[in-house]
Amino acid sequence: MDESVIGRVREICQRLPEVEEKAFGGHTAPSFRVRDKLFVMTSEDGLSMTFKGGPGVQEALVADAPDQFFVPPYVGSKGWIGARLDAPLDWAEIADLIEDSYRLIAPKRLSSRIGEPET
């Protein structure tokens, strides 16, 4: 597992309001939740992450960059997207995708606070 890559994912997630890092099920890999709802999961080997996408996003990302994005097993049919973390990454795009996943999962009151300074 590349700790620097997982560290960057963690940093992006933890900038968002009320995010909690908590492993999923019996796994030990970092996963990120808002109000106990998952919005980002990383794989046990640290080579990929999974996040929620809006309508059409999964199809567009997989079609445009199949070496970077994929349809994950189990949750892919629900619009979740897999991203390979062992490929060259556009961190601005990854941050946008993580924020979009958060917005889809978090209550509107919390998602409206993205980008506000902490008080």
C-alpha cells in the first residue's frame, strides 16, 4: 500500500464537514463516512478507491479513461466508480470526484458547507 497516496485521499476527505475515517466491515483499509454513510472506500491493497458518482458519471469516466476508472464489483450497479491509485493521478480531478461523492451522500446542510472556513 502506498501510504502517500492513501494519505492524500485521507487529506481530501478530512477537509469535508463531519467526516469520519472508519474501516468498512471486517476490512482494515481506510474508508470515509459522513453521518455513518460511506462516500469513499479504499482497497485493502491500497491500489484503488471506490466512490459514488452522479447519473452518467461512471459511464463517462470509464469510457474516457478505462486505464484509470472502472466499474467496481457489488456497488458498480448503484453508480459507484472505481479509481486506480497506482496510475498517474490528476489530484484536482480526484478531489472533485471525492467532493461530488460526499455531496451525493451527505445531508444537504453539510454538503452546502464545503469550502467554508472552519469556525
